[in-house]
Amino acid sequence: MASSEPLDMAPAEDQGPATPAGSEHPSGSGHPSGSGHPSGSRHPSLQSLSHLAEKCPRCSLCKFPPLSAVESQRFSSICPSIDFYGFHSHSGGGRVLMANSLLAGRAEITPEARDTIFSCTMCGGCDTSCKYISDIEVSEIMEGLRASSFDAVGPLAAHAEILQNLERNGHPYAAGSKGDWLLDAPGVRVGHSERILLVGSAYALMPERRRTLLALIELLDAAGVAFSVLGSEEPDCGTAALHIGDRARFDRLAGDAIDALNRGGAREIVCADAEDYATIRSHFPRVGELRPVVRHAVELLDQEVAHGRLKLRFPVEHRVAYHDPCSLGRRSEPHRPWTGQERRNEDQLLVYDPPRPVNRGDGGCYDPPRRLLAAIPGLQLIELQRRREYSYCCGASGGVPEAFPEMAQNAAHERLAEASSTDAELLATACPRCEAHLGTIAGESEDERLQVAGIYDLLARALRGPSKEGESGV
């Protein structure tokens, strides 16, 4: 599957620079990881974020996209958690208030409070909506709250199983090896090379996503892209541990992954899985420096189509709505370290010297998947009302499907209802968990007319012609 094509390092439009680990402001250093990696861990502690948590004005804008982005009352929410539970405590602002109470000593974390803290997909919708008018780091505060909860009362039972799987199997699933899928693709080069395709746990281990992974391999091969995979030796990026609040375990897993990928001498890491992409760009820099450039596979495929090396000749006559995965979009903005001082002018207005960078969700990967779909002959691309940085989460992340399945299902039904309100026939996305979760809920609904497809599946059909019998989503 590898070719002699030289490694093209030209970054795609939405690719931010590889960011080395940097230091936070003096109050922003988290506990050390103890992993032995030179840079240590730089997660901001909950205490270091208190000055931001205290700025919350209780405006509830974290529950909705900005008014300028709202197209209808029906689809005007941004938070799957409060949509399901209906209490302010289950919103971004509600959890910020929980953090304030904890920091002020007015409350403590109990098992009941833990349920509220973790009944959240960590999609970042509240963070992006809040930052339309503020610089409050809602997601970082909630990450700190999760870490504090983990340290105080331990994980939920469902999350404890995931952590056990990470230790026992090297991935968050109950069984299997990351190299098992190679039995269906014997020609793929295994080992280190200049370009590594990081497959990720979901594509490697979810049987219903195997065909989609093979479609990606087919596309890369057709474009003459030289790459290799690591098979059973592929490290886990630790996203599950991060979402569960086990920072020490995440630091160890991320540090091991950084060491393994640096040691192999790769110049580029191409992520098939959006979760890996988001974690590497947004969280790895807090642990260590990953030297290879990181891109998502849709960015590479977009480049190959633009250069004429990947030719999509066959029509796919469908009306297709695109679902922006949270992890490919707003959660994938690269971490930008800041070292500076905080002070109050006239003891009132909090200012940063130098100005502190604020990620507002618009720096994720939005255009490459749209350009790819638009390049497919016969395909009509339809935009959903909640899109790009204000996309509505499908419910498949943050440990919610394992611990709070009814909430996860409700989020998927909400997103499918939005897609069904258009005249789309297919709902396409670029994340294996979104594909699996939305596809399962759509398949279980008697009145759901939509099919769900991975973007790699649609591109492969345009590459080779009509799909084979039984091919998923198309």
C-alpha cells in the first residue's frame, strides 16, 4: 500500500502549527504527572482557574449558540446535557458554579455531585458559545472539576471499566488488538516511516467501522500516498482517561505516545480518528513536545484531490447533510501556551500582560470535509442549522454513552431530527464514534429515513463506482 511518492509537508488550510509544550502563568501549572517525561504535566489546576470561574455572569449563554447563529427556535440549543436533564446544574455555567462552590469551601464532591459533573459529553459547545462575549475557559474548568472529582471520590463504575481496559488491553475496549484489522488489509506496510497513519482505537476495534477504515486505506493507496501503520504497537492517546478525570494516567499514556512517535522518526502523523486529532493538538502539548506535524486524514485527502492525485470520477446521487464532529471542529484547536501576568486595573478590570490567547472554536477543521463532499460528482451538500463551531454534539463522547446511555441516545435523536428537518437522504460525518452512535440510533428508529455514512465511505464510492452490496451508509 506504500508508494514512492515523496512526503508532501504543505499544511492543509485548517492545520495549525505543531505547538511545543509551554509554561502556563504562575498559577496555571497543574500537578506533575510523575511520568518521567522531561516537560512534566501542565494541566491547569482548578484553583488556578478560579479567577475565570468567578467571572461567570450567570447569563446562560452557554446553553445556546449566539443569537446571530440561531436559525430557528426548534434547533436553538447547544448543550445535550441540559436538554436532557433540564437543570441549570447540567449546563456549562452550572458546572462553573459547582467549581466556585468547591473552591470557596461551600460544597464538596459527593457521588451524587459526580453524576452531574460527568453527565456531559465534553463537546465544548458551552465553551464556544460563552466565548462569543467572554474569555472564560469553561471547558478547562470542567476538566479541572472532573479531575477534582476523580481524586475525591474515584470514577463511576462504567468509567472504572474503561480505565481497566486501558491498562489491560492498551485501549478503552474490552477485547481485541489494534492490529486485528490488518488481517483484512494484508498489503498495508507496518512499522515506522516518514508518514504514520494513526488509526485510533475506534476504527481499529469497532467491527461496524472496519469497512470505513478500509475505505480510507483504499483512498490513500489510490492517491499514491506513502504511509505505514503501527498495528498492535500503536499507542493509545489517552483521550478516555482525560475525559474520566484521571490526569496521571492520561499524562503517562500521552507521554508514552509522544515518546513512541518521536522515536520512530516520522515527519507527519495523519489521524484517521477525530478524537486522536483533538487530543494531540489540544492536550499533548501540556505533556510533552510531539515533533511530527499532525494532520487529520480529511486534510490530507483534501490536498490530494486539490492536486489531482485523488480522482473522484463516479457520481454519488444523494442529498447529504454534514455533521461537524466536536473533536474535529471546536475541540481540535491547537493549544497555545501563555506565560504572563494577571493584574487588575484600578483594582477592577482583570487584564493579561501580554494578552492571553483564547481559543474560540473557529480554528478547527471545518472546510476540508466540506470541500471533499462538494468534490463528489452528483452529491448535493446540505448544511445543518447548527454547524461548524456551533455544531450540536451527537452524544458519543466524554464517557456519556457508557455511563449515561439515555442522555447519549437523546442527543443523537436531537441531531437526527435536525438533519431530518432538511431534505437530506444521508447524514455524513468524519468521526468513527459519531458514525457508530448516530448510525445505531437511526437504525433503531422506525420513522427515521436517514442513513448515516462516514465521509471515507462516500469518497471511496466516488473513487471506484457503485458500492458493494452491504456497504455501510451508502
